[in-house]
Amino acid sequence: MRRLFILGAALLLIHSGFAEERLNVLFIAIDDLGNVLSANGDPAAKTPHLDRLTQRGVRFDHAYCQIPLCNPSRASVLTGLRPDAVRVYDLDRHFREQKPEVVTLPQLFKNHGWFSARVGKIYHYDVPRGIGTDGLDDAPSWDLVINPKGRDVADEALITNPTPQKPVSAALCWLAADGTDEEQTDGMIATEAIKLLEQPRERPFFLGVGFFRPHTPYVAPKHYFDLHPLESIHLPTAPANDRDDIPPAAFAHNNPTPNYGLDELTCRRALQAYHASVSFVDAQIGRVLDALDRLHLTDKTIIVLWSDHGYHLGEHLGMWQKRCLFEESARAPLMICMPGAKGNGQASARVVEFVDIYPTLADLCGLPKPESLTGHSLRALLEDPAHEWEAAAVTQILRPGDGKPIMGRSIRTEDWRYTEWNEGQAGVELYDHRNDPHEFTNLANTPQGKAIIPELQKALKAKAEGTPPSTPFNPARL
């Protein structure tokens, strides 16, 4: 009997993960990083370390945020809940106002024995005003927080802002900075993250490392600007009538004028600065990956890299930044490196959502998932990136309107994007991604579109509410 008791206790320990080595998690967030990786085929990108990360794990080429705005997107990722559940649609509201008892992703790991730490921006901060503070952080999520503040904040007066009526937090503005990488906030974030990696621990870690760039103002040391000479920078093109079939509600309220009314050269300088900022952050990620290798932690660590949303860089005749439901804003980089996964080094074309990140990490580390989660574990795609998958993702955004808010919701399948504003009362869009990947032609009012839209409407409603449709959604029918 005593032997059976010992055996049972040993099995319980193994099942709970305490008798085997538990994996660390390196959770890297990048602010306002669009789909501008050289591994994705962007000719202007210089991102060798992000490209290196794609060789270590699975790159999800069709990953979609739930809301293309910093605070609500981060609240959704970290709670595993959709925006309508946490009721966070803007930059000021904290998710615990609606969900005081929710267990966040880092909190789940902390509660199960991981050392949970944050360096930089994981939850929302105002940029640059909030740098160096806790911002809208969540104390129950962490054992330790570190808030670096670099010379980029002190050098704010040196920033070139061609639209001085707009704050630098929302303008196309830039600075080719003096000094070293390590003096910038993001350089300091990498340094502090490396220090934490170097500390010996008896517990596994969940380390959130959040970089502030390339969020505007686009600030990076001068040598990153040199990587992107101005003569090599070109604005995206679109048909002259591209905007004619787009509902007015589809355009962000804070970008009412194409290109903010700026001339082409100024926009090219802003685009150069954006790419320079991306290359700067890429270099800081490289420093962290080098430390992981040097400390022999790579094979013991799951790496997740994500951006809170995509980013417009002049598409659709002058759209910039976020708050839109087009592909450039809704789709965002996502990479997951699971040691030993069969899919490592490959890309997955399956449509996935950012609410899938929480259940994926819980699954990979053997932790119990809260019943409230609406996403799905991506484990199967980490083993086989082409695995059969429920191919649909929902992204939404709230517009202030003229005193009456307008909610936009969009569903993306492998072949289609369908968007409706105020349930269609303020406009409808349908784009065929098989033949129109840049979303230039709105098919909503065509016979083809009218035949397809009812199926997509059903799928959108079911997905947004987190309930299965009465008839299973089958993308093949479309």
C-alpha cells in the first residue's frame, strides 16, 4: 500500500509539471509593428533578427488582432477575451473595471509557480508621455516590473513634426537620434531583459519584454536611418478611384485627410523613419536572442513575438497608422517558437486570431485554461503549419461618429474579408482575397457579393459572440 501511495504521488507530481523541467516563456511585444518583415517579402525591411526568429519557430502569416488600437488589443491578448467581453475600446479604460476577477495570461503563470516579470510596454502606455511609468499596468500579473526611460524622452524637443497641431504621439514625426542604442528606451529594455535572463532561478520564468518603437514618434539612432536611404523609399500605390467604393466610416476619424495633407517627400521621410525604427527594434531583439543562446536557455524557452496590431503606411491613397479594418491594420506579426515543434522554420497560411495566444501558451505549458477563453490552442499548427483549421478571424473598431458611436466589425476567412459598420447601416465592404489581396474593389453591391454575404454575416455574428452558428461555418462553400 505504501508503494502504491508513493507511486501515485510521483505520478501526480509529474502530471502537475513539478517533477519535470517546465519551459520558460519569453513574451515579446512590439508596438505598432506592421507587416514589414523582410521574411514576409517586404523589400524595404531590414529585419535580420526577426527573420532569424522565423527560422526557430512558426510564422503565422495570417494572424489578426481583435481590435487595431493599442490598449484594447493588449487587454484582449492578455485576458484572452474579445473586446466586447472586456468592454475596452479606447486608450483610457482598464480591463479590470469590467472584469475585476479575470486571470490574465502572465498571472496564470505566476499563480502556477513561474517567476513573472515585465520590462517595458506589455499593457498599455501613452507614448511618449507614459514611458518610465506603470501606464495601465496590472499589478496582479507580475512579481517584478521594470520601467526604463531613455534619452528619446528627453530629446522630444528635437523631433521633426510636420503637423505641429497634432501631438507627437499621433503625428507622422521622427528623429534620427544621436547616441547609442543602449541610451534609447528600447535599448535599455533589452539591457534589463538580458540582466533578468542572467539571474539564476529555481523557478521557470514568464518574461514580458515590450518595445515602444516603431510607435510614433519614430525615433532611432542615426545609423538605422542610413540602412534605409531616402531614394529607396516609395509610397504604396493604389488605383485613382480606390476610395470611391469605401464607406466613409471605414476611414479613421483621426486621419480624415489623405496623408494628413502632407506632400510626398515628407511622407517618404516619415516612412523612412518608420523603417529605421523597425530596424532599431529588430537589433534589440537580436541582443535578447543572443543572450538566450549564450545562457543555454533557447531549448528551454517558448518564444512568442507579436505586435498589438498592424499599421497603415500610406495605403488606400494616404491611410496611416491604425484604427481601421483593412488588411494592413487588422493583420499583425505573430511568431511562436516551441522547442522541438515539428513545424519550426515554416510559415502557416492558416487564419488565426490573437485570442489564440493565451490558450496556446497554457496548453504548451500544461496549465489549466480559464473557461472564459474564446480562442483555440495553436499547438496543431506548431506541429503542422498546414493542418486543417477553422479559418475565420474577427476584428472590430469603434468610431466616435457624429455624436453617435459607430461600431465596425470585420471577418476574415482564407479567401474573403467582410466588414459591416453599425451592422451594415453605415456601410458594408466585401473583398476577394484570392484576386484582390490589397482590397481595392468592394464587391458588397455586386450579385456575387450579395450571394456570399449572408454566409459571412452568420459567421461574423457567431464568431463575435463566441457561440457556434446553428450551421457550421464552412469556408469551402464560399
